[in-house]
Amino acid sequence: MGAGELEPGQLLPPMRELAGDLGVNPNTVAAAYRILRERGVIETAGRRGSRVRSKPATTGREYLRVEVPEGVRNVANGNPDPALLPRLGPAFAAAAERADREPVLYGQATVDPELARLARAALDADGVPEGPLAVASGSLDVIERVLAAHLKPGDTVAVEDPGWGSLLDLIPALGLRTAPVGVDDEGPRPEEVRRALESGARALIVTCRAQNPTGASVTATRARALRAVLESHPDTLLIEDDHGHGIVELPLHSLAATTLNWAFVRSVAKAYGPDLRLAVLTGDEVTVDRVHGRHRLGPGWVSRITQRAVAYLWADGVLDTAAVAATYRRRRDGLIAALAERGVEAHGRSGLNVWVPVPDETGAVSRLLHVDWAVAPGARFRMSAPQGIRVTVAALKEAEVIPLADVIAAAAGPAPTRNYV
């Protein structure tokens, strides 16, 4: 399979037959089939035998990105506007100066006390329940560690569709299965979450705000409906991703502590810079203890210098987050309104991106590239959701809004009025 000699969907030989051909014990072949099945490479349908999965265990969504030629305006990358990020020099200088005075040595606390204090105060202000804290290298790092702490290969994770491409790759890479859950502007649809959990999904991952790629944000009404679903499935592992903290104006409506095991992760990448590689985790004691313990056996801890730099940025109010969030909102709203005037449906309640449903995303991406605009194909973010394109508006200039709306309307054509999933 790794050599590409077996095609997706191809029927595999019965275990006893293969054991005879290879001259090995049938138990050896059975063990090999079990490992492949747990890793999501093959699937078994009882008497109908085993087949190579029609969709590979890892999809390589990174390879679906558009190569942007020189001179083409790139609104496909998903990055924050560099002009809206704070200067890191003073923060790291202050953190390094303190490190010179008070070197961090083996055996000391892995979470900086000042960072913990500031993080807990912000979580309290947003209504996130009390819980221990841990620090890891970004949202995806936390999510991977939480999933590994509770699930085993073959388990199913309910995940937003369309959703974060890196997460959609991570789940099968861990040997887990994905159960797509449709989203609208208010977050995951409760009926689809219920269906996934009733079908056996053991975990649910929800983006609180600034959902990638659609900009969805969980509302108070939707949060109540989702809590009602989760209360009927208390053994579900709930993971909430609040990567939009610091770049959104909409309030947080957390689902935390609705289930026995839960994790809430808040990263600094979008507001303070992706290269900081830092996210704070809180959750139930068992979950955080497992993540913390396993982290200590690997990386050990996230650099306390980096943690202190982030604490400096938070404590000093270096970043006017309200102004940053308002700027991103104006850019999103401007493009959405311009597209609406041209009969094109678009979505983006929060965050850095606008999602545009299109009937042919490959054609739309190609036509836009031909007129010097690069957008992201929806295939990077979709499982079973209808087609679309993602436009990153983070650094979109006011003078670019109308020209971009014109070329999107010409490339995509009016989409029928409907939910985007």
C-alpha cells in the first residue's frame, strides 16, 4: 500500500490465503490487518472482507494549497496582518533580562506563574470554568495531546465540516476516524452533533470563534443547544479551540465542563504572532494531568522565556485587541457586503477569513489566479460539505475590496441561497 501498488477500494486477499502465499502463520496476517485497520489504512466489512480505504488515512491537505506566482495578490494564506501584530523585541528583551537574573533550571515549574495568573484571569472573565493549567506549543499540539490522552486508534472524533485542514489531517494520522459535523454561522449544528455522538463518536472538537474557514462563532443560543446534546453524552471528550482570542469582538460562549472530560485551548498565534508557538490549556484534572505528564516526558516544557514574553504582552496591554478585532471586522464586512451586492453569498462572522460557496471551486480558483488573485480551494477544509473558496481578508486594503468582489463574482457566479454546509 505504501508503494502505491494497491488502489483505494481494492479488495485484500483473505487472511488464510495471504498467510499461505507468504508462508507465515495466519495469526501474523491477522495481527497485520488489525494494525492497518487501527491506523485507518484498511476497513473491514465482515464476510465481505477487507479493503484499502477509499480515502487515505492522511489526506495531505497542505499539498492542496495554491502556488502563488510572483505578482499575484495572495489572499489564500490564512495569516494575520503583520501590521497588526505587536513588536516582540521589548517583550523578549524583558524576558531574557529576567532569565539572566533568575535562570530556569531542571525541576522548576513548567508554567510561568505570571502567565498562569494572567491566563486564568482572562478565562474567568470569559466564563471558562476553573481548572488546572498547562502550556504547549500551539493549538494543534494541545489537541493532539488531548486526543492521545483519551482515545485509542480506531475511535471516532466528531469534527466541523468545513473545518481546519491541519486538524482534518491530524485526526487520521493518529489512527482515529472523523465524523463530519456541519456548521453554520452560529457554530456546529446540534442535530448533526447528536447524530455523530449517537453513532459512536467519542470526542467532539468545537471552534468557539473565528472558525476556519467559515468565520462561524458559537452564539449563546447555539451553546445552550449544544450543551443539551452533550449532557446526554457525558462520556464525550470535549475539546474547545479558542484560537480567535484577541482578534474577535464577539463574546465567548464556552461549552466547557458539560462533559466529564474536557479541554479548552487558547493560543496566541493569531493575535500575537504564529512563531510564538504557545497555547494555554485548561480542563478537567485528569485531562490536564495526562497532557502535562506526557509533555514532561517529551519536550519537558515550553520555554519560560517565551512564556514570560507572552505574559509581558498580556500584562502591558501592548496590543489593542479591540482595535485589531474591529479592523478585521471591517475588512470582512466590507468584502461580504460587496459580494452581496453582486449576488454572491459569503460568510464570515469573525476571524480572518471569508468563506464563499461556489459550484466549482477548482474552476473558481483557477480563474481568480488567472486575474492575479490567489484564494484557497475549499478542498483543503472539506470532507462532505459543499464546495467553496476561502479568502483571507486579514491584510485586505480598502481599495482592494471592490476589485476583489468583482473578480470573485465573475469567477464564481452567484451561488444559490443556502447554508454553506
